Amino acid sequence: MQFLPGELNRHLSGALAELGHGDGVLVCDAGMPIPAGPRVVDLAFRAGVPSFAEVLDGLLAELVVEGGTAAAEVRGANPATAELLNTRLPALRLVSHEELKELSADARLVVRTGEAPAVRERAPPVRGVLLTSAEKNTESRTTLSRPRGSYLASGLLEGDLGGSRGF
């Protein structure tokens, strides 16, 4: 059996279709507090399924992303996630975990993955990134060298996140 590329979850597909330029998309694990207001698509099936990396790659394949914002604590608390974010999002901006939570309140969409911190962890697991959407991906676009066919808005200078949210 072959599957067509793209997201299969109808709730996620519908939420992505409604995104516009500058909208924020928070991709997070089960430990991230979800703010009131944004639409939430909870993809968690069981601990670790789907993974943060799988969901991030899937979203990057579907969206044109201007940039992303993550917690600076990711570098020390979760080096593997820090490397993943640096590889996937060259224009990544780092802020405090608290500031990321504040910025997330303005997100249009929250996508919760199956990643979960250990019960005894006291520090935040720091598996979260706030993506800034440029627009929906189309086949006619020219791709940059990105994993799984993801796109980065053209003309973006490293460190310049643009967008209407001011981050």
C-alpha cells in the first residue's frame, strides 16, 4: 500500500489551510503549557509517538516558514533538539523559556506531539518551537536545501524573522 505525501490528520490539515502570513504555529511536547486561545491539534498517541522531529519535519514540508523562536535553554537541556532546530531553521531566534510561553499566547495554532518529559524532570524539557508562517507550500515553489522538501521564505536574512508579530 502506498500513501500520498502530506498530513493525514484532518484537524491538522484544516488548521494548516487556515493559516495566513505571519501566523504563529507552536510545535511542542506534552510538557509545554498550552495557552488559552489558539486552536490546538493534539497528535499525541502515546509517549514519544509521534516524535517532535517527525511533526516538525511534516509541518516544514507543508508550510513556508519565515523563521522560528525557541527557548535558549534548549541548548543545555536538550542538545539533540537544539541541533534539530538549528538544522531545520537557520533563522532560529532564541529567547527565555518564559518568553517563549508568553509569545505562544499569540499563536494561531498549537500542535502537540507525543514527546513527553520524564515524570521526575524538574527542568522544562524544552521541546518546543514557535514557527512564523509565510504561507502554504505549493508545488510551483523553488525549494532550498531543506529536509523532506520543506521551504524557507525567500529573501530572509539569517536572524531576521520578519512577520507581523514582532518576533
